Amino acid sequence: MKQGLWALFLFLMAAGGPPHAAAEDMLVDREPKGYASGVYGQVMVLEPEAAEARTLADSDAVFEGSRFTASENSFAEIHLLDGSSIKVYEMTQADLTTATADLQALERVVDLSVLYGSIRAAVQDGFSGPSRFRISTPVAVAGVRGTEFAVDYESENESTIDVFDGEVVAEQDGAEAAVTAGESSRAVRGKKLEKMKLADERGDRWEHFREAMNLHGNQQAASRLQEKIDTVRAADPNDPRLKGLENALQNVTKDREAARAKFDSAREKIQARRQERLEKMKEFAKTHAREKFERARRFRDGAMTEEERKAAGERLRERRKDIREKAVERHRERREDRRENIKDRREDRKEDIRERRDGSKENMKNRRDEKREGAKERRGGSRDQIKDRRENQREKAKDRRGDVQEKRQNRGRGR
């Protein structure tokens, strides 16, 4: 009976509530925003416009507007296009609301909503301008630029942010607090935002999750190597590559054994705390599932009163309006970005034209100066040549006169 209720809960959570809710995500961008890796256990994904959830697998494309649901002893890692990664822990449901990245302009917008459970994020830094990376729960919001942190939402009125590297700005009801590495922030409804030192047990818990991801990666590498060895051996038992592949498999096996030892050690530390947390999360998730299922059933079966139906319809209209407004805002932002890019390109072209025009003017001036210098040199050369010819002519005329006088003197002596 307990397993049956848990299966019903998973179906309802993955389906995302009433059937009519899927139509509200029609405006979400359908371009892939990343891919999944390190998927272990049962992780479901409900994509925009999909009628039902499907099982997430390694290398699957991830789309904006998708909802991820990880059951007990399950987890997955989502790699986004901006270089950031999101790790979905067991007993967690989260929506990837927005995920856009412009790597040339170094701008990105990532919004993730945690409906319940735990998320760990490793955020790629180096982005600027209007960029943001934000993870929100119904209680608090965590905004970062480049860091590694975790967000927990394990009860109706409380949310916790753990920072392992960098800095996170925690927000609650307009109040903000900067949380740095080795610190935690706890937000409780109706109370002031708290900041404290990161508890050892919370660090152990995330250490266990990291070792689980490492172990899963080593297991996948070993499986791929074994498949390669079987393929090569079937083709040629004496293939020289077999020895190298077998050595690589031995090394991966050793790494896997070391990862398994670390995983078991970390698991022993947190087993008791995990069981207590798991029971707490199950009760919290089942409560959400029962409420959502009951609302959907009553809406479909017409069991609502006129006032309840009007209120449900009003909530649905508000939600659709909010989605439309967000879509329009995203479209407006993208249009403004395109206008800015066009304006920048126009300015660049104008600057290039000015540079080429200035360069042409300078080249023309240089050519004119060169022509003047050439003409001046040619004129000077012509004058020198004329002067030389005149001098030669004078010398020749002088020589002829001397010859004539000499002949006259000789004739006078002869008489």
C-alpha cells in the first residue's frame, strides 16, 4: 500500500498537476538549453507541451520550462549552455523556468524554482551586464554570479542556502544577506533572515552526493571500456589494442573501488540523518501531492461549488496572465538586445567607413605630395641639363673661335 501511494505521488508530481496546466507553457522557448548527465535511479522530466512525463536519461536534451522530479535514491546533473551545472538531489522537484545564454555578449539569464527538495548549483562566472542566475523557493531567493551552493526547501515555511564557494545574495521579503563560503542562510516565514556557519552535517550530506556522482561516472566509464574490449576481441583476439584497453579498465576499476569506498564512508556518516530527512520529505511531498490531486479531481468532476470554481478559474487566469507577461517581457528584452546589437553594428560600420575615408584622404594627399616632389625633381633635372648643354655649346664655340684664329695666324706667317 505504501509503495502504491508513493507511485501515485511520483505520477502526480511528474505530471505537474491538473491536465489543463500544460497548455500554459506554450510560450516557452523550444531550443535545447543543455543536456543531462549522471542520471541515476528514477528521474522524471515533464517537458513543455508534453502530455505526460518521461524518464530522463544521460545525454538527453534539456528544454526551458521543463519540470524535473527525482524519487528516492535518484539524482541527476543538468549541464546548461553557459557552462553552469545543476544537480538535482533525491526527493526533489524543480522547474527550469528560464535558461538563456549569449556567450559572445557574456550575458545569461537562468531562473530555477524548487517546489520541494534540494538543488546544488555550480555557476559559471565571467558573465556581466544584465546577467543573473537565480534559484527561488516559496520562502526565499538565492542570486549569484559565479559560485557553488545548495538550496533546500524541505518544509512549508523554511528554506536553507548553503554556500561552498564564492558568495550568494539571499533574499526574503525584501531583506537581503550576503552569504559567503562556509556559511548558511535560513529563511523562515514571518521571521528575520538568519545567517550562520555551515553545519558539519550539511557539508557531509553534500560530500555524500558528490561521491555518488563520482561513483556513477566511474561505473559508466567501466561499462564503456568493457563494451569496447568485447567488440575488439570479437573482431581480432590478437589485436594489440586489447592490452591497453584492459590496463585502462583496471585503472578505472581501481578508481571505481576508491570511489565506492569514499561513497560508503560518506553514506555511513549521514545514514541516520538521511532517514529522518527522507521521512520528513516524503510527508511534505505527499501532502503537496494529495492537495494537487484533490484540486484536479474536484475541478474535472465538477465537485466544486460555484465559488470554488470561480476562485480556481481566477487562479488559472492569473497564472496564464503571469506566464504571458513573462513571455512578453522576455520577448521585449530580446528585441531590445537585438536593437542594441544592430545599433552597435551600425556604429562599427560608420567607424570603419570614417577610418577608410580618412585613410583615402591621407593616401590622396601623399600621392599629390609625391607628384609635386616628382615634378619638382624633374624640373630641377631639366634646368641642370639645359645649363650643361649651354656650357657645352659655349665650350665648343670657344674652341672653334680658337681654331679659326690659329688658322689665320698660320696663313699670315706663310706670306
